[in-house]
Amino acid sequence: MYTIKLQEFEGPLDLLLFFIKRDELDIYDIPISRITREFLEYIHYMETLDLDVAGEFLVMAAELMQIKVRMLLPPEPGEEEDVDPRANLVKRLVEYKRFKEVASDMSRREEERRKIFSRGYFDSDPKVMTEDEEENLL
């Protein structure tokens, strides 16, 4: 997993978004271009592109940029000034967290299931052997 290292923060991108949402970090202080540059260096270092990680990064980086733009620009005419651009992020982060928890639970269950071996299937009505059939077996 890709880890962001800033003066005020070090950790995964989804955690950074969580702290921005909770106002523990100011969106104005987040250098998005630096985060992107470091992520590209990380990809080059890994020498292989994990599409899941890259996709996650792009979604989160786009969300960061959208929040930053909305907070820097004046509101459009007719748009409420009280609308916090981070509200959509909060909703998406909660949903993202639920998906991660479900995926983790499914992985755990899969691992548990791999440890279970069945004995096979038997007829529901077992056949009783006659004495002649028993003698033929010997």
C-alpha cells in the first residue's frame, strides 16, 4: 500500500482524507502535486503498476483536488455557501470503509473455509448387506 509522507502527516491516502474530513488537517496545506509526484516515484520504484493501487490513488487524488478547488474558488451563483465540499467525501469515505471491512471479512472467511475438508457424499439411505453379499466381499 502506498504511504504519503508530509510534514503534518504520514500514512495511507484514505487516512489522509479521513483527517481532512475531521478538520485535523487543513486542505489548503496539502501539496497535491507533491503527493502525485511521490506516487509516480513509488510506481517507478515498484517497476510494476498495480492497477488496483493506482486506481485507488487516482480516485482519492481527484477527490482531494475537487475539495481543494471548491474551497479556493468562490461559490457559484445560486450555490449555497454553507455547503461543505467535504460532505460528499465523508459519505464516500464511510462507504469505502464499509467495502474494505467487508472485503477483509470475506478474505478471513475464505481462509477459514480453506481449512475445512469434507468427507464426501453418502447415500441418504444406506444399503444393508445380506449375508451372501458379506461372504462375497471376503
